[in-house]
Amino acid sequence: MRTTTDAAGHGTQPGVKSCCAPSGPKPQARDRPATPEGAVRSAAAAHRPPHAEYAEYADLVTLPGGTFRMGSADADANPGDGEGPVRDVTVAPFAMDAYAVTNARFAAFVERSRYVTEAEEFGWSYVFAKFLPGPLRKASPRPRATPWWCGVQGAAWNTPEGPGSTLDGRWDHPVVHVTWRDARAYCRWAGGRLPTEAEWEYAARGGLDQARYPWGDELTPGGEHRCNIWQGTFPFRNTEADGFAGTAPVHAFLPNGFGLHNVAGNVWEWSADPWQDGDPDRRAMRGGSYLCHDSYCNRYRVAARTANTVDSSAGNLGFRMARDIGIG
């Protein structure tokens, strides 16, 4: 069983601030129970949308690849994140999801494969405290260093705030409470894979060279919100000036120059790459989330990065899929 004694790798990942998806010690993969062969996804069966909706927001964008300047020397970079130095990186042509994987798409995967996520196996996942009713908030343990996160029994991809919560009205939102292993399992089922960090950053930049954001250097050009992040004072008050307190639909906000939506904010996205060489148990994440704020965690910048353990899950952690050209 996972513990809730720490978050976001405190003590193991210098510079990480824990509005990012939290983590804690987990069982090794060899200790995990096997996925039941006939597992039944009752919540998904009761609340799934029509099958026709499963195909929505599944567009793959073909990218030509090439050499781009990866990383940044931004003064706002978090110490220890390894954003720099700026260097030339070449990526081969590939395809990338225009949208993060939605709850509807993940429901189709679960229904057809009978897959059981790690949050369901472990029995709990992290939920932002302000999203919980008072009794559940009080009953759920919190990491000492980051008390805005609650370890909620029964929280999972299809019950995102724990028992009694559903995906009603959120089928076009990104799936959350998925671990790196869950994301990899979906991609394999769908004939794709997780993107490398270089692919993710190349795609997120949308053809712009060294811009802070996928649309340029100003966070809100002309006063227009371009991403779903925290406004106000974190973690006490969110003005929701961008229109959202939690996740937003994957099609919210304008796409970048390559046609990708929400590569800044909304939910963290798993990458294929280890956080550091020789550390396969921690994987890099990109893009920031609806909890990021420039006073605490400004990782919605396109070069920003952080990491989590492969079996961590939370209400702000999702993914999008890549695919090699010529597959499928």
C-alpha cells in the first residue's frame, strides 16, 4: 500500500515544489497484485457516454521533426529541474495527439481491455483538498509538507474525487489519476507510445524558437487567458479567471502552431523518459497543471519539467500519446 508521508519527491528531488502531482513510496512492480482477468468497471459501465463519442478528440497531428533549440536559461527555472542548457536537439518525424487522452477515450480502453489502474489496485489516490466535501476532507490523510493534497480512499480515474463522484460532464476532460504504467498500457493498446521529452517539447513549442509559452512570451496577451492554471493566491484562493477551477475540456483554449491544445496547464503529462539517467523508477512530466502558479510552481512554461515515480497518481496528472510515423 502506498503511504501519504511525502509529496512530489521531497528529500529526493531538489527544487521541486509540490503543487506538482504528489508521490510517495509505493510497492515495487513485482509486489503488485496481478490485474484480475475478469475485472469489471462498474462505474464506467454505468456512466459511459455513447460509443460514438469515444472517437472524439483523438486527432493525431503529424509533425515533420527536425532540429530545434530545447531547454531554457529562464531566470524563473526551478533549481534542480535541469531545464538547461539550451541545446540543439533533433527529432525524427512522428505523430502526436492534438489533445490529452480524455476520460471517454480511457473508458473505451478500460471497457475493451478490462484494464485496472494502479489507483484502483492500491485503493486510493491524491485529490486536491478544496475539491472534497468537508467530512471526506477531514477523514483523508495529508502529506505533512503539502497539506492541500489528500490521500482519498476510492479516488481513481472514474471516481476522481472519491466515492460518489462521477465523470458526468467531464467525458471530454483529460483522464487523471493515471500512473506512468497506466499511461503506457493505454498507449500500447492504442498502437502508440508515450512521447520522449524532446518530442514533447518540440511539439509543444509549435514551431516557435525559445518562446516561454506555446503561443509566445506573454502569459496573457491582450489580457486573454491561453491556458488553465491557478489565479489568485495558492493554495487558498483561486479566482478562476481562466474559467476553470479543476480540469478543463481538452479542446479548451486555442491550439499552438502545430495544432496541439492545452500543452500548458490543465494536467501534467507523462513522458517516456527517466528523470535522470539510471533512474527508471522516476519519469519526467511536462506541461504543468491547473494548480500551477507563478508564485509557487511556474512549470507551465514550455521548457519546464518535473518528475514523479512511475506508480504515482493524482487529480492533476494525465498524458497524451505519440506514434511513430507509419504505424497504424
